[in-house]
Amino acid sequence: MGGLGRTIPGNYADYTVTRVGNIVPLVEPGEEMRLGWEEVAALPESYCTAWTCLFRNLGLEKRDIRC
């Protein structure tokens, strides 16, 4: 981590950039969030685990998915 947040002021959010299309709202405007912070914090790990299993390990491709 190079001391970020400890000996160097700031956090990773200061250095993070993402495309708007990669952002998913957790609630609609005016709604109350039903998930706790612990559950919200687990979402990226759960998503990445599922994605890795499906696409990297099993080799699924876009054509294999039916919605």
C-alpha cells in the first residue's frame, strides 16, 4: 500500500477512476438502502468470485449467456 492512509494522507478513492457505465446504484433516488454496510462491502468480492468462476475458469463467453 505504500503508506497510503497511514504515512501518506489520502485514500485510494483519490486515485480511482471508473466509467459511468460501470457504476450500479444501490438504491433508486428517494428510496432507503436496505443493505447494511457490511453487506454492501461484500458485494464486490462476491461478484468478482462469481465472474472469475464463470468466465475465467469455465471459459463462458457472451454467446453462452441467455437472458
